[in-house]
Amino acid sequence: MEPWRGRIVCGLGALGIGVLDRISHGNLAPFYSVPVAIAALREGWLGGLATAILSAILLFTISPAATWPGGALETLSLLCLGLAAGWMGERDRQQKRHYQNLAEQLSGVYEKVQANFEGMKRAERLSALGQLSAGLAHEIRNPLASISGAADILKRNQDLGGRQAKCVEIITNECQRLNGLLTNFLNFARPRPPRFQMIELESVLDNVLTLAGHGVRGKTVHFHKHLEPGLPRVECDPEQLEQVLLNLMINAIEASPDGDTVELTAASDDQRIAVRVVDHGHGVAPAHVDRLFDPFFTTKEHGTGLGLPVAHQIMRQMGGSLLAQRNNSEGMTFSVILPVKHLDK
């Protein structure tokens, strides 16, 4: 209830008691304290004082039992009641607000603790998985190199028939694919340290768009670039940043229907720059969004599930972050957040 409405209701209550007092010709003076107390507890000392003054006026003008000095004492008691009850009500409301603020703060702290705890568990899993991946990659790469070398020797044999040559070609192609997969393993497990330098962001975005244009295969996808005017120079590893953005652009192209547009935007926010890749494709199920950066999780039929985790690792090493969000309509938005100045320097 609005404060003015509460005061009107209490005033009408006092007026009703006055009318009953007048009609009954009885001494209803004690009942004037009821609306005063209610107004004070609900509206504070100001509402209690206003209702007490109104009740005192009614007491002297309407009640036949009001006399001097008894009426004056009744009036004084109403004023004291309004002030005292109002002070108590205000104190209770302040305590209630204080406890509500504490509850909200504790809830926020609990959410942060939960997020940090989940982050620690995720980091432990990723660390163990990274060590395992690195060990397996090195163990597999040696025999894979031998198989690839043997296939190259067989390929140089002029006496191979068509069927044998096809088998050798399959072996060579699969060795190259596995070697690329092992490279992703190693990049995820032990990404190289970033080499920081101050750059103009637009040059990196232009390179990404040029390379992404070559990645469009049998599909007509349009690109839209928008940079906020006056973007500051950013300190990052341009090669790694280009790798991350190109990965996001290729994913957006593959998710977009033919003839659609992929947006590449950049905007600054205080000490950060946000580069966003937006598509309007089929998107990702809500239950899968939180798993996009988990190793080996993929929604693609032939995906390895390492592209986004590697990009996430790279951004974390550069002091930034990589975020994924479903669009309100269709598609996904991936945000690369970078500090303008690297904090560790």
C-alpha cells in the first residue's frame, strides 16, 4: 500500500471512531489510539503523528466526553503513542532491510563461492586431461610418423595398381588427419605462452574475415563487420587472437543457413574490449551451452571437440575470457573479452 493511501485509511478510521463516539454519546477516547498505533507501525512516526493530531482534533470537536484537562492528557498520550510506535516501526523496518541486504549479500557470496568451486573442479579436470592428452599425443605421434613415412615410400612405387594406390592415399590422408588431431591435443594441453604486443584490432579482424572467406565451401554466407569508433589499441598476441576468432568464424559459418549473415563486431567497455561473433543459425541446445568449452564435447557430426576448449585456454592465458550465449531469436553469440592493457605487466 502507498504511504498516502495508508494515512488516508487510518485517518478515516479515526474519523469513524469519532462519528461512533458522537452517536453513542459514550467515552470512546481510548479507541482513538488504535488508528494512531496502526498508522505509526505502518507509516512511521510521521504517519503516526499526523493520525494522532487528527484524532486529537476529533476528540475535542466530536467527542462529548472530552474535557479539560482530561482531553489534553488524552491528546498528549496520542501524540506520544504516535511518536513511540512510529519509532519502533521504523526501527523494525530498518532491521528488516538490513537483514534483507545481508541475505542478498550472502546469496551473492554463495554464488561466487559455487562458481569458484566449479571453476577449480573444472581446472583440475582440464589439468589432468591435458597431461594425459600430451602423453598420449607424443606416444601416438612417433608410430604415426613411421606409418606416414612408409606410405610416402609406397606412393613413389610406380608399379602400384589403382587399388593399391587408393589404399596408400587413404593411409596418407588419415595420417594427416590424425596428425592434426594430435596437434590440437598438444595445443590444448600445452598452449604456447602468448607474445604480447600493442596492436590495432581492426587489422586482426580484417585478416580473420579474409581467411574466413576462404573457409566458405559451397555456401553463400555474408559477413558484416562493425567497429565502435575510437577503439583503443589492445595488448595481446595477434597470432593467437586471430586463431581464436577464425575458429569462431568458421563455426558460425558452418552453423549458418545458406544466404545468411555472420556478424563480427568490436566495442570497448571501460578497460576491456569485447569482440563478438554472431550467427543466426541452428544454435545450441540450452543444456549444452555450459559444456561447449569441455574437451571432446561437440555438436558436430565430425567434430573433435577441441576447437573451443583450445580457444578458451588461449584467451585465459592472455588474461581475457571467451563466453558463449544463445541469442534471443536464433543462433549464438561468442564474445572474446580482452583487457586493453595486460594486467600481469
